[in-house]
Amino acid sequence: EVQLVESGGGLVKPGGSLRLSCAASGFTFSNAWMSWVRQAPGKGLEWVGRIKSKTDGGTTDYAAPVKGRFTISRDDSKNTLYLQMNSLKTEDTAVYYCTHWSSSGQKGAFDIWGQGTMVTVSS
Amino acid sequence: DIQMTQSPSSLSASVGDRVTITCRASQSISSYLNWYQQKPGKAPKLLIYAASSLQSGVPSRFSGSGSGTDFTLTISSLQPEDFATYYCQQSYSTPPVFGPGTKVDIK
């Protein structure tokens, strides 16, 4: 069964840090382009960032609001994706989804989603 | 960045109705447009990719059309399980921006 399972969410104070994990199964993780997408309470979907497969360079891209604060990484030996979040702000409060990109290229779709993990940034 | 808009922002419909949701991109994105369905408390689900291709397992009452800047998601006969929020998303360039969503609820 194809599955993505996020963990690591919780309550953190402004300025703090948190690391999210996403365990993948049911597909060849090492070949996958993976992204994080977030959703603030009552709001729409916002792409956070992406990491390409190592075969395609393993490079990362980030949305402007998180660039320089968030870092996406992967451990292909553990089939796990990570999101390191530093200098957290109240506006980072959201459900964070781990997603699989359907192609090894720019033009694809988010075809597999995790269940999401809630991150609350509050004093 | 490419901007995405959707209309309407919400609509009320009855079971059996034909429902149409529109998505517009701020510049041409060819056919690189995806549609997602999200129910309350759940993760989004991919319905349509590349503007008109039905994702595996998605009922055939869902269809997509359009190219360039204007796109449409159509539900031919609304079912009780279709009451949800629908998002479009462009995959033409980075960042992959989502539309603001269209909430479909029961009339």
C-alpha cells in the first residue's frame, strides 16, 4: 500500500524550531520528488518546498515565506523525508502535509498525500 | 509567480445537479493544471491532472477541460460524497501555486 505518514508536529514558541518527518512506503522513495504543503486553519493550500531525487540532483526549492528558515532533506536509506523548521513565526501555524510528486520533472501533480501533522506556533 | 483564481468561491447545489467550477491562471500554463478535492479534516485528493486526465480510481462524473489560462472542473451529477472543497493547482512553473478553493455544499 502506498503511504505517507507524517510525525513531529506540536506546539512551539515563536522563534523556536521543530523537525517534521515523513515515512514513505509502497513506492520507490529514492526516485521520488517530494514536497511539503501546508494549510493554515480555515485557509487554503500553500506549497512549502520540494526536494528532487538524488538522481535528479537532490536539489531543493522553497516558497518565499519560508526560504532561509526551513530546510527539506531526505534519507533514502530510511525512506524518510524531513522538514526542519527554524525561527518559527505565528503565521507558520498550519497542518503540514508530506506529498509525492507524480513525475521526475516540473510538470506533474501531488498524487500521494500524508494525513498531515499540526504545527502550532504560539507563546 | 503565477497567480491562480477560482470562481465561485462557494456554491450550493443539490444531489444530481451538474456543477462547474472555473480556474484561471495569470498567464498561460498550457495544460499543466491539476484539480484536488478536500473534505473536512482530510488530506486533499488528486482528481484531475494535466487539465483533463482522470486520476486512477476517480469516478467518471468528474471531468476537466481547458488550456492556456482558463480551466473548468465539471461534476456531471453531484453525489452526496462530492460535497467538499475543490482546489486547482498549476504545475507549469515553480512555485506550484494552488487556487483559493471552491466550497461545494448542500442546498
